[in-house]
Amino acid sequence: MIEHLPALQTVVPMMAAPICVLLRQATLVRIFAIAVAWSCLAIALALLEEVLSHGTISYALGGWVAPLGIEYRVDVLNAYVLVIVATIGAVVIPFPLDGRELRIPRERYFLFYALFLLCLTGLLGITITGDLFNIFVFLEISSLSAYALIGLGKERGALTAAFSYLVMGTIGGTFILIGTGLIYQMTGTLNIVDLARRLPPVLESRTVWIAPAFLVVGTSIKLAAFPLHQWLPNAYTFAPSMVASFLSATATKVAYYVLVRVIFGIFGAAFFFETLGLSNLLLPLSLIAMLVGSIAAIQQTNIKRLLAYSSIAQIGYMTLGLSLANLNGLTGGLVHLFNHALMKGGLFLVVACALSRVASPDLEALRGLGRKMPLTMAAFVVGGLSLIGVPGTVGFVSKWFLVLGALDKGLYAVAFLILGSSLLAVVYVWRVVEIMYFRDSDAIVERDEAPLSMLVPTWILIGGTVYFGFNTALTAGVAHTAAQFLLSLGS
Amino acid sequence: MNPETAIAVAVLLPLLGAVGIALTGRWPNLREGVTIATALAVFGVVLSLVPGVLGGDRPGLTVLNVMPGVALAFEVEPLGMLYGLVASSLWIPTALYAIGYCRAHGEENQTRFFVCFALAIFAALGIAFARNLFTLFLFYEVLTLSTYPLVTHYGNDEARAAGRTYLGILLTTSVLFLLLAIVWTWKLTGTLEFSPGGILAGRVDGPLVAILLGLYAFGTGKAALMPFHRWLPAAMVAPTPVSALLHAVAIVKAGVFTVMKVIVYVFGIDFLSETGASIWLMYAASFTLLAASIIALTKDNLKARLAYSTISQLAYIVLGGALATATGVFGSGMHIAMHAMGKITLFFCAGAIFVASHKKNVSEMDGLGRTMPFTLAAFFVGSMSIIGLPPTGGAWSKWYLALGAAEGHHAVFVGVLMVSSLLSIGYLMPVVGRAFFLPPNPDSAPAANSDEKTTSGGFWENLREAPLLCLAPLCATAAGCVVLFFYAPDVLGLLQTMRLGR
């Protein structure tokens, strides 16, 4: 049983999805889905534990040994990402569905849970597999279910948002497939470890030079890296808040993981950063993402859209860490995966709580909510402080490593810009805070808090932003180990 | 209680107090009881640390390691001991005063007010006892955020605008400059611990030393060095007890304390005087010092005048540190205590005048000494301390600051200090003079005139003082200014146990 954990990580949620459809009864399905999501988390934690104590796990799926068969390969990097995805899945899935945000009636909620588990399967599968083509397959599973989940949003815009995500996502997926095809043509293998061995002799060929372009652009679309982010604001705005919470905390993180794996695991850092000079492109784009995303967030009048643009800026932090390509920078980028998942996932859940009491996600509708829903809005303030990067929150830990990474490289202006962009976060967070606490502050408002079933998941994530702001052994510690591992790959 | 426990208790008690205040919010008397009891207990605990520190002990406490080499940790050294004493002792009169003020004024949201107050003290003590830059920065930001609801207490547009300025300047400077300086220090030295003689010596040279010092000095927005001083006058919209907290008890003192800590324990005064990296800071501080005094002269609003006076006095402390001589550091340390006692008195008086007569402007205060003699006498004593006249504590700190300037062969700054003292006479004494020597202006005090046309009645009949809970604290702190004159050697003695060299 224990040695089959890698397979169970994807098989359990995948088999659970059709069972949801068979069970049909809403409450029953919900309890079942929660149980599945928590067992996924247990598996992911067990894998991380195993990897940290005994090193990389290689699992031959169906007994077919790599490179012929599909290999599930768990090292410290993807074990860490698995934990992120599974944690968010486990915390978000118990959040009660709200008819006001969903297009489907209660009788068909089982479809929602089936989609959710499929999406979880896809994301876990992308992360755990050691096979490039298999990544594409799981990417499609997660993407198709994500399009449908977004389309479940009540507003009509949800359909167009899902459609444009579908178009962009398909282009991204196709690019990844083309890139995969090109290097398969040159090496005759799809196994990532095998690729890393067989690529260097053919690295000078033009075919191999084109492949990374397709792979990087394809994953960047899924990652919503600037300037390939256009699908994201609408998708997050119109998706049900709980879906936005899950996707913002996991989908982009997994895409980032694929990018890192392609760069460090397949072609090697030297090829990307020295031969191709990726930093020259990625670094300025990351900085622009940080600034443009934050400035766009400041201008929004819809809180979900505001958070979506903030995500674009935060993704900029992650890619910035990648482009620095040194130990501290990479640690910062990787730790921000976890940290941003906590804060953005938590903040979207705050929105979901608020939407159970107010009619629309417009900022104007949030007036005076600070006194109507003190616990919910306190969660927003804490999550917002974490976005800003106040010490004692996870945002500070990410920023610490990123600034250090920039200073290590002698990029003082970049260090300054990292800090400066966190001040832009102050502006958009405080706009919301002022509306919640200062507008209509004279009006008498009845206290009308979100139910406990909503508050508990929200506060688990938001509380996590403070807890992991002090206890960084799990987050920064593992990210540091992963960064060391990645930098050691090429040498 | 052993010192380690005492540190933990001193820092945690205000936090527990805040929880207690929040829970007892429905019963005002009980709630106020919790505030007072906590304040007394905290002061007692902080006081219990003094003998050990005087004896050369440096009790410490590591709470947890946040990142490798970056810990949440506390250690009590003389400068922090002094600041801790100032914050915890002045919380008592401020709390009493706040209770009197809020009740006399019928303030709303009093529970939130007292909760945030306790949180601010929690943060202040965290800063005072911080063993490293990370801990200090953490509590520095907690202090900013916990005082934001106090500054914006009234919740109207004016308060919101002031809150923006407050948060904007304090967060901007701390994130953009202070944090950058801290990360940079970590990169250069691999440590963030405050250690005697500094950690930067030998790790940096050339203009970078001055740049780093600049990042620290301007990054500490709470020290209100120009041009980052605007938040302090803006925060005047808050109720007066908050002004007392800002100006005397915790916030600005946290700023100058941070600057002093950095100068003494991160750079080291020997290193600074060898490299001359702090000479520019002497001039920058002097500019703030004089400019703020001159602006204070032009302000008619009493609280605004006092706010600029604070900016000027803070620059004294920064100047004393920048001189990078032992005497200058001692002078600055003493001035933290002396200015706190003087300024808290002045703000209490301003608030009492407002509560009793609803007057805000100096020009309206003619003849006020007849109806509020105790308040204005206290104002006089507080002013003497700010100006630096005996027999008040301020005389000693100015003495040592001037001595420090002379020792460091920077005679020009002795002149700066003297000119500024003259200016402070110019902006403080007219208040007292008008109140005691000019007849009441009939236009400005219609309410007072309606029931008493003349001021020829007996002394007690004419009294229109603020409620006793406002009056008693301000008399106590005024007495404190005088007491400090006689206890100045003890303050100095505490500071002299500081280890300045390596």
C-alpha cells in the first residue's frame, strides 16, 4: 500500500469523480468529496515526509519501467507542490456551495464536486508525473474541468470568461504539445530524467532550440505571466468565489512548477540562463507584471477583479524569483507559491463569505461591512496585510528571500522595485479597508456574520498566513531545499 | 520572577489586557479597571527588570526561530530598559487621562480605543526589548497598524485623510527604506543581532556606510526626520490621549529609539566617528530641528504647535546619536525620557483646555489662567522641561547633548541647540503668558462669560478646570518633570551601563 502512494495520489480523486455522479445526493456527495480531498492531503504529506527523509521516489505506473512506461517521480520540488495543491483542495472543498453564486440548482451539485475532484486530479497529476506527455494529458484534464467550473458562475459573463480561458488555455496546451513533440523527435523519449540525459548531445540543433520557446510560452499562458495574462481577470471575476479561491491558489502554481521543471529539470539552467539569456526577458517582464498588475488592481471597482489583478502582480514575484536564478531568489519564488496560495485562496474565500450577505462583488456594495461582518472583514485585513508583506505574515517571508536574491545579484534597483510594488499593494488593500470600515460608518448596522461553515475554512487559510509567517521551517525550509536541488541539477 | 519570565510577561501582559478589555467592553467601569490594572502590572514587571540591568545583566529570551539566523527574540539592555520604562510608566497617567477625556467628551467606540491603546503598548515593549532588527521591525509595524484605528478614531473624512497620510508615510518609509536596509545588513553581515560596538564595522566601507545610515534614518519614519514628518501633524485629528500616546508614550519614541539602537548596536559609534558617515545626518537633523521650531512659531492651533515642537525635539535625539560620541548618546537617551515627560504634560494640558473650554487656538487662550490655573501651571512646567530650563529634567538632557556636540568637535551644533532652545521659548511661553497676564477676550469665550461677567470673584469660584481624571494625571506628569531633574543622575547611570565599544 505504502509503495503505491504515488499512484493513489491521482487514482483516488480520479475514481472518486464518477462515484460522485453515481451518489448524486448533494450532502452525501459533499461529505464524500471532503473525505477524498483530505485523503489526497494525507497522501501528499506522506510523500513529502518520505522524500525528505529518504530522497526521490520513482514509481513505475502499471509496472512498466521508464523510459518505456510512465514514471511517477516525486522529488522534494514536486512533493512540495503536491502538498500546496492538496492542502488548498482539502481546505476549500468543505466550503458550502451558495446558490447565489452558482448557475446550477442544488439537485445537480454533485456535478460540481465531480468537476472539482477532476480538476484536483489533473493538478496533482501534472505535478507528480515524471513524463512530459503525461503532463500534457493531466493539463487537459485540469483545464477542461476548470473551464466548466468557471462557467458555473451565475453571471452571464462567466460563460464568455470560461470560453476565452478555453481558447487561451487550448493555445497554451497546444504549444506545450508542440514543444513536447519537437524534443521527442530529437531524443525519442518523453521521460523527464531521460530527456535531461539525452538532450545535451543534440542541444545545438535548431529543433531543440525551438522547443523551449513553445514550452515556455505555453506554460506562461497557463501561468498567466505578463503579458499572457488576459484570460485571468475575467476568469476569476466571474467564477464562483470558491472556484476562484481554488484555482488562484493551485492552477497557476502548478503551471509555475511545470515552467521550473522544464527549465531546470529538462534543459538545465545553464542552457536557459546562459545560452538563451532567459533572464533578460523574464526579469523585466516580471517587474512590469508586479507594477502593472498592482496599478490595475488599484483601479478596479469589483473586489474579485481587484484580487485577480493582484494575482498577476504576485505571479510577477514568482517569475522574478525564477529569473534571478540564484539560491535566495529561487527560494523566494518557490516559497511564494505556498504563501500566495494561502493568502489569495483565503482572500477569495473572504469574498465568498461576503457574497453570502451582500448582493454584488462591487466595492460599493461592501460599505460598512466591517461592522456587519467583523470576523470576515478582519480576515480580509489580515490577508491584505500579508499581500503587502507586513512582518509576521507569509508575504514578508517571500519578500525577504526575493530582496535578498536581488541583492545577491547586485540588482539594487530590482530590490527597490520589489519593495515599491508592495507599497502599491497597500493602496489597493487599503482602498477596500476604507470602504469597509469608513463608508457609512454612522449608519446602524445589524451584525450579520457569515456562517461558521464558511468562516472556518476562510480562517484556516488566513490564519495560515500568520502561522507560516513565523514558522517557516516547512515552507521556506522545503523551498530552500528544493531550490538547492534545482540548482544542483545542471552541475 | 526570573528576568526571562519578566520579559515575556511584560510583553504579553498588554496583549492579554487588550483581550480582557475587548471581552469586558460591555461594562465600562470593569473595562477601565482592566486597563488600569494591566498598566500598573506592566509597569511593575518592567520595573522589576531594572536592578538586574543596572548590575550589568542582559537577560534574554528567544521565542522562536523564524528563519535560520532570524529569530523572534528579546534582550533587555539599558537603552531599551529606559524606553520600556518610559512607555510603561506613562501608560498609567495616559490611561487615566484617556478615561477622563473620553467620558467627559462622550467618545464613541471606547472599547476599540482602549484595545488599540493596549496593543500599542504591547508593540512598544516589543520594540524596547527587541534583540535583533527583525523583532524590532516586526513590532515597529505592529505599532503602526495598531495605532491606525486610534488616529482615525472619529471615522469621518478628515480622519480618513489623516489616516492615509499616517499609514502612507509610516509604511512607505519602513518598507521602502528600513526593510531594504535590514535585508542589506543581513546580506553584508549574516546577522541581525544588536551587538555592542555594532555589526557593520569592517563589513562595509566607503559611501555605502552613509547610504545605509540614510536608509535607516529616513526609513524610521516614526523619528519624523524631515521630509517624512507630515504624518505627525496630520495625526492631530485624533483625540488628545492619542496625541499623548503618539508624542510621548510610544510612537515617536519608538522611532528615535530605533535610530539610536541602530547607531549604537548596528553601526557602533566608533565605526561612525571613524568613517564620518554620520556627519550628513547631523546637518539633516539640525535642519529638521530648526525648521520645525520655526514652523511651530507660526502655528496658532495649540496641538499643531506642539506637534512641530515634537518634530524638533526628536531631531535633538537623532542629532545626539549622529554625533557618535558617548556623551551624545547618553544625552539622547536621557532626552527620550525627559521629552516624553514634558510633552505628555503639554498634550494633557492642551486636551484639558479643550475639554473644559473647547478652545484649540493659542490666540483664544487669553486669560485662561484664571479659570484653569492648575492646567496652565502644569503647562508652564512642561514648557520649561521642553525648553531645557532647571529645575526640570529637560535641562540635563540638553546639557549632555550640548556636551556631546562639543566633545565631538562639532561646535556648530552647540549653537544649533541653543538657537533652538530660544525658539522653543518663543513658541511655548506665549501660551502661558497670554493665559496668565492678558485679560480674557470677551469674543472668544462667550460660554464662559454668560454666567460670570467678571473675574473678580474668589480663586475657587472662578475655577473651570477639566474633570479630575484629566487634571490629576497632568499635575502628576508636571511634577514628574521636576522629579526627573533630581533623578537625572539615575537615568544617566542606567545609560552608562551601556556597552558602546566592542
